[in-house]
Amino acid sequence: MFVDVLLNVFSWEVLLALVGGVTAGIAIGAMPGLTSTMGIALLMPLTFRFEPAVGMMLLIGEFVGGIYGGSITAILINTPGTSSAAATTLDGYPMTKRGEAARALGISTIASSTGGMISALMLIFIAPTLASMALEFSAPETFALAFFGISIISSISGKSLVKGLLAGLLGLMLSLIGMDNISGFSRFSFNTIFLMNGLSFIPVLVGLFAMSQCLLSVEQLYNDNTIDAKNLKRAKISLKDFLKILPTTIRSGITGTLIGIIPGAGGDISAFVSYDIEKRFSKHPEKFGTGIPEGIAAPEASNNGTTGGALIPLLTLGIPGDSNTAVMLGALMMHNLVPGPQLFVEHELTVKTLFAGLFIANLVMLVLGLSNVKNFVKIVNIPKKVLTPIVMVLCVIGSFAINSNFNDVIVMFVFGVIGFFLCKGGFPLSPIVLALILGPMAEGNLRRSLVMSHGSYSIFFTRPIAAVFIFISIISLFWPIVKSLRQEHAKRKEGR
């Protein structure tokens, strides 16, 4: 069987599909608004002409490349190509502003591929065990996970904790817009059908991060404000950098895989969670957000780790781990590959080829990423008066392409203006994004949990997994506040 798998995965058709998929994924992922999910959906019709293994390899390559591609624009122009790269902007763009774009991209590429390979290995060896863990997550555990994610806001608030918490509160308020999925009542929709389903996340993300940066650039459009690239050649990733990020990459890759197996979690949540974990356990947490290797490696290893994690419940249980694998579920069914325990019996060779292909796809991404760093870096040398209109056009295209609805473009522009003024006021944007992602997840599962327990909150403390997450969340939320108060008290003592 092992020899058959190798012959399959190293056949020229499979390798060509992997290279083509990864290349397409990187290109699509780097464009604001054009998500990896959209890329998989666009490529899925092409798989009709191929054998099942070859067709699925094309989609897996796009999945892997799309998640990584989002980090390129996140690092170079502070505009995450995908939602899972939002956390990468925190340290990636500051490093670019120091003239270390090539180094940042190298760190991102190595961390992404390593995190993906870790998830592939976990998929190969312990898929059934991890899938059974996913079955333990019902409404109380999912709410506790979402609550833990929201508590991270205190760690990504930047210099001002108060402004970070206010930004997070704004995100939670925005997440309430739309029809209540329990009672069916419309909330804050202003009697418009468009807002009945709530705010589409991608246009909001594109507006806050991409369009707001364009508006900030317009202020200095005709100034010589391109990033100084004189140190780019000698600022490449070194062996020291690799050894420095290796522990972070391994931890974050495992974290991403474990979060990826939880249906509905995804790479955006795992990226912020891993960033928070690394910051809390770092010997120099104050340096996070200023442009350090660990701040890039943690979210990138984690969001690529979710690729293998999300495939685990899909292949073993038939439950998609995220939106990408939801589209892949359709592709599997088209090729008569019905996910579930029988898949491993009836199509054992194909499944093991997919496992090996995920590992090879990350190696392909590593080669393509590192070999094109010089080409990616050239983006920072484009004059702002040329780059800004291009990014604006991509923002419009990406926002419209999600639902083919011009209202999404309006939402993007509105949040671009909001993001502009928030940036001017020193408010961080990441807490808004995190709260907007987790708000509906937390609210829906909180109410389902209370229905399960007949209104008793004890359900969150009598279930071990939920109780652990709640306990960690409380510590995570209040520790930065306690730490800040202790530092102020220490300063007062010194002043006396």
C-alpha cells in the first residue's frame, strides 16, 4: 500500500495538479476579498475531467496556497488577503516598515509550510482519534471556546487596553445585526432585506483593513512615502530566525490542527488564539506588535495547521471543519467519495493519497514561496499613487464577488471610512474583526446551551471541557488588567 501511495502522489498528473492548485491559491489568497473558499469553488468544476485523486489534489493545493497567500499582502501593505491573515498584520507590517519585508515573508513561508506539514502528519496518524474529540464539542463547549476567543481581545489591544476593549465591544454590537437565528426576529436591520442576514464578514474585513489603508495613503498620495527597501536583500531569514521560530511554529501548528477539527472554528480563530498563547508565554510580550518573528510565525503556522485539522472531521465523519471543507464535501460527493468510516475501507488508496498529497502540497508551497520572495517584495517599491488605486479596485472586485451584490461594496466603503477614523484615533482594528467573527458563534451556542440545561448556567461548569475553557477565559480576560494595575502601582511607589 505504501508503494502504491507513493506511485500515486508522485505521478506527473498529481504533482501538476498540486503545483497548479498551490499557485492559483497563492494568487487568489493574496487578493483582498478573494478567499480560498472562493478559489476552491471556482476550481471545483475543473475536477470533473480528472480522476478523483487528481481532482482533489487540485483543490487541496488551492486550499493550502490560499491560506498562505493571504499573508503576503498582510505583511507588505497591511491588507490581509484572507480573514485568517488578519493576525499576521500585527507584526508583519511593522517588520516591512523597517525594511525587512523579505525576512517577514520568509518567516511566514516557513511557518506556514511547517504548520501545514504538522497538521498533515496528525491527519495521517491520529485522524480517527482527533475526530472523536470533535464529537465531544456540543453547544456548551463551542460557546466556551468562543468566549475564550473573545477574551483574547485584551491581548491584541495594542498600547491602549481601553481602546482595544471599546473596539471589541463595537465588533460584538455589529455581530448582533440581522435575524435572530433562535427566535427569528430581525435586529438592527432598519427594515432592509440586505441586513436580514447580518453583515457579510469579508466586505467588513476588506473595508477595515484594505480600504482604510487606501484612505490613509490618499492623505500622502504625492509624497515620497514608499517603504525604504535598502535593507531588503540582507534582511532575509537566517538560521537564527529559523531556530527562534521553530518552537513557536510547532506549538502553533498543533494548536491550529486541534482548533481546526472543531466545526465552525477555522483559521481566523486559531490564528488569534495562537498569537495570544505565544504572547502570554513569551519572555518579552511587550515586543509583540512591534514586528518580531514569533508574532508572524504563530498565526501563520496556526492558520495553515487548520487545513489538516479541518479535513479530519470531513473525511472521518462527513462534517466540514470550515467553509473550505464544506465546498470540498461537494467535490468528494461528485466523485462518489462519500465521507465517513466506510471511505477508509472502500477507497483506502485514494484517502491515503490525499493525506500524502496534503504533506506534498505544503512542500510545494515552501518552494514556491521562498523562490518568489524577491518578486513579492517588489510590491513595496510600487509608488503609493499607483498602488492605492489598484488596491481600491481589488477591494471593490473582492467585495462584490462574494455574493454578487453591490450592497456589499457599499458596506466595504462604509467600514473603510470607519476604519480610517479609528486608525486616526489610535483604535486597533483586530479586536473588531475577532469580535465580529466570534459574536454570532458565542451568542447562538450560549442560547442553545441554556435550552439544553433548561435555563441553568451550571451546564458550563459541570462539563469538563467547557469548564476548563471558561476558567482560562476569565484568567485571559482579566490578567492584562491586573498586570496593568500592578505596573501603575509599582510606578507610584517608585515616584514616592
